[in-house]
Amino acid sequence: QVQLVESGGGLVQPGGSLRLSCAASGSIFGIRAMGWYRQAPGKQRELVAFITRSDSTRYADSVKGRFTISSDNAKNTVYLQMNSLKPEDTAVYYCNIDSTWSEYWGQGTQVTVSS
């Protein structure tokens, strides 16, 4: 059974940094992309960033220049380096793996940006 385990969330002051990690356990075949989504209270879940197996990346406009996604394909692990954090980045962040056969989600990790 595949599980995605996220870590790295927490409370940080505006302007600070956090690094999220997501490691997949179990066998996943045909991975096409790994990514991060977030959901703030009262809002829909939105894409933050994703990275393909060939290292192509895409970012939401709101995080471009501040967030960097990377991956370790051998370990089926994806990271999100978040710099210059803003209060509007506060949300639950979810890891996502899209494969040919299925889609997998992590349980979510809270990121709170507040002074």
C-alpha cells in the first residue's frame, strides 16, 4: 500500500523559510509528476508547484520566485523550499503524486505564517 508522508510544516514569521518534504513508501509505477497543493480555510485546494520526471517544473503565480520544488526520483521524494513566506501562504500543504495508474495524496501538513 502506498503512503505519502509529509514533514517540515510549522509556524514561521513573515519573511521566513520552511522546507517541506514528502516521501512515498511502497511501489509506485509510472510516476508522471510529483507536486504540492495547498488549501487555506474557506478556500479551494490549489496547485502550488509540480515537477515532472524529466525535471520540468510549474509554479503558481503567487509563489514564483519564492518557492522551489525539487525531487529525488530514486527515493520517490519531493521537496518544497519556501522562502520569503507571507501570511497568505498559510494553509495545509498536501503532497501529490500523479502516476499512469493512480493519484496519491499525503495527509497534509500545516504551514502558518504569522508574527
